Amino acid sequence: MYTEFTNQIASLNEVHPLRVYFEENEFLKKLIDEIQSFPPETDFPRYINILNQICEVEKRYTRKENQLFPYLEKRGWFGPSQGMWAFHDSIRDIIRMIRLSLQKQDIANLKEDVSQLLENMLHMMSVEEMRLFPNAHSILLEEDWNAMIEGEAEIGWVDKDRSKIGADMAETTNNKNDIHTLTDIFMKLDEGRVTKEQVNLIFKYLPVDITFVDENDKVAFYNRGDLRVFPRSAGVIGREVRFCHPPKSVGTVLKILEEFKAGRKDESEFWIQFKERLIHIRYFAVRDENNKYKGVLEMSQDVTEIQKLQGEKRLLNWDN
């Protein structure tokens, strides 16, 4: 049965997400075999190079969370969003420990952490190939996979050789978005007027991540900036917000929504260390002119450099 399924995967288009996931697993398994073939003491630079490639698995997990899981939810399967995401986060924790050991040049802990990482990754691959992917193949429709393809390039892949395919996909998507229609006219706002193109450009160049969740707790919008702190892709649109956060954070998010809807609170903020950067996260209740709750605006910003500012800067100096 499994051999029959893998044969079906091999016959899929090269950009089909399911085929990409399988090929990505094969790529990772080769890296795991390679890094297990010699201890770091024998060739540390080579060891680190392979390890860095393996740690790119985070992109794969982000794709699953933002691309695959939303479509499974739409077809009624919520298990992966709840259970598998938590396992992703446990692997991310190990990767953080590995990076810390590298900074300290602690070879003993590094070897132990890497061993744990590889064990967990191989277990995850087994669950994916034996349960997640076969079920996804039977549950999802062709239209789901086609829609999913458009968002894959926004997050990326473990194997950098896929970047050319990603660029082609992004170009195709951009060409679709460049088609002008009669509705592409000025939009009258409370102050001023702008075109749809200008609105998209404004959101793209804002130095913050923005996500808007409507009054029904569904993600309605996110800005597609080049320097987003937290990845987003098209699969998140229309998704229940409780499935857009790691399981350990869901309780906090639901509490914020409860307080906003009840009118007891209007704002909440957090700041966290993420990939050695300080990230400021803020939630704002959105209400209409009658103070009726219309949703929540989430904003995230990398404030690492802002935090270092002192005194004043009044002169233009682009050399420093």
C-alpha cells in the first residue's frame, strides 16, 4: 500500500506540494546520513555547514503550519494543527539549543543536541509519510493543492536548489496580480485617496508585520513585506486565528479576543527574544463608530536596533 502511494507521489507535477514534501524528506535524510558519518572533531567546518542545512527544516515546518494545515482544517481535519505543530515547536527548541552550543563552542552539548534533533526529525518524517501525507492526499482536492502552490514561495524550502522554481512561481503569481481591471481606481479614505496598487505598496514597505482578524475570528488580511518577522502565506486567509498560533500560545490569544469582544480591554502587548532579535508584539481591538467590535489588529516589529537609540539625531548622515 505504501509503495503504491509513493508511486502516485512520484507521478505528480514537480511543483505539487506533496511531491515537494517527499523530495524534501529525501534531501534531509541524505544530510542526516552524511552528518552521522563523522564526528564534528574531524572536520568541524564541514560539520557546521551540513548542520546549518539541516536546521533549514524550520522552513518546512512553517510551510506545513501556514500552507498545508489550513487546507486540512477546511476539509475537517484539525489534528495536525493541534498535535503536530507542538512537535514542530519542540524541534525548534532543540535547534535553539544547538545554536547556543555553537556560540559557546560547547562540543559535548552540541553533539548531544544534534543527536536529539536528528532522532526527532526522523520520527516526524515517519509520521508525515505514513499518516499525514496519505491522509492529505485523500482529503484535499486538486483545487486545494493548486491554491497552496501560490503561497509556497513566500516561505521557501529546505533545499536552496528549489529557489529557481520558487522564483518562477512568484513571477506567475505577480503577473496574475498585475492584471488591471475597472475596479483598480482611487479609493476614497477618511483622509486622502489612493489606488489599490498604492495601498499594497504602503503595506509592503511598512516596517511592521500586520495581521487583521475579523469579528468572526477569521484571518482577513496580512501585509506581504520582504522583511516579515513571522512568515505568512496565502493559506492563512480565512483561517480561524486559534489555529494560526503555536498550541502553547493559543490560550493567551483566546483570552485577548474574549477581553476585546467584551469591551474590557483595547490593547495588549508583549516582547520576546526571537532568533536573537527583540520583537515587540501588540494587539489592538478594532471597533466601528458605534464602538461595535469588528476584529483585532496584530502588529509585530523588530525593535532590536530601535532599543539601542540614545540622545538625538538631527542631521542627515547616510555614511554611518
